[in-house]
Amino acid sequence: MTTTTDLWHHYGRTRAEHDRAVPETFYWTWAQDAGPGPDVLGDLTGLCVGDLGAGAARHAAHLAVRHQPSRVDAIDSSPAQHSTATNLFAGLAPRLVLVHADVVDHLSTAPETYDVLYSVFGAVDFTDPRDLLPAAASALRPGGRLVFSCLAHYLSGAPAQPDVVHADVPAKTPDGEATTLRRWVLQEQVWTKLLGEAGLTGITTDVLPASADGQRCADTLLVSAHRGA
């Protein structure tokens, strides 16, 4: 596991203090208020599923409770997020497994383990895709599927990158100091090229328009790909 400063220390802490429920559903869109939901993943009955950058594991908990997979691994490298997920949902074991690990490291040690991998503005956004996508491909079983949502453009309205280039976005260390973290906001054809280079096929992309106008509203790019049978 890679040890770094936990830049997710503050994220979601207020919600966790008053909302302990397993969500009834979730959405793939940036605003999390409309659009397609978990059914995009298909029938998960009896399947092994991995949430890449699961945060507090709310999406993973929903799938574990309401979609009958054999197991959902909620993978996140943040000590604070893993602690929050444990506090909220440890009781859902063994169907929900909370994995404290760097996503690439974990996937690299789990060849042909997962039927479905997914990320909702999670690790796919914040990990170099040249490392993550090949690791995800190797961790999928033949015929397995990767689905993720990410920003279709920057929150400022600037267009996504036409090459594999990250942006530095504001973050805070646990003690409140300002810093940055890397985020990959890439055009559809760039994701498609990277997925193909990782050995994935059947690639589809769909832009989901923002449900409202205003500052920090954004369109969502929903991407799906398969590992060949």
C-alpha cells in the first residue's frame, strides 16, 4: 500500500455524523441527483464487484445490500475514508469488504478476481490512467466489465484535455494546510484510446448533461468497457 498525506481527511465527515443509512440508490452524475443509477452495472447477482476509490463506501453498501452480489470490495487508500466506511458499514461483512489499499497496488495483486469494477468520480479521476487501467483490465475476469463516471469538462467550464495530462486541483492536508492533488479530466477519445491500450474492448461513452446551471455544475462522462472473453 502506498502511504501518502491523506488529502481526503475532511471529505464527507459532516454527512457521516448524521447519515448512517445504506442509500436507496445512487447516480453516476456529478450532481448525484438524476440520471442513470446502479442498474447500469447490470445484474450483479452472485458476482464479485470492486469499487475503485470507494470513499465512505456508500455506493458499495447499496450494491451489497440491494443487488445480491457474492461480494463487493470497497477499495480506498485514504485512512480517514476507510475509517469512516468501517464506522458506517462494517456490519455488512462479509458481503461488503472494506479494503484499505492503493487501488493500483490492490488490483495488481488480484488477477482475474472481479466480474465488475466501477468508479463514481473515484480512483479513476485521481490515478494516472496509464497505471490504473491496465491494472483494472488484469483484475477483471474474462468477459468482466469496467464502468466509471468522471468529469466531461473542468468545473470551470474549460474543455477536457486532448492528451493524457493531469490538472492540479485544490485540497487540504489533515491539519488544514492548502495543497493540491492530481485529477485527470480527459476527452472521450483519450479515454477510449487508453482503454484500448489496456486491452479492453466494447468501449462505450455517453455524456450526461448537468441537471442544473451554475457554478461548479458539470456534465458527466459515463464510460464502459469489457475484458475480452
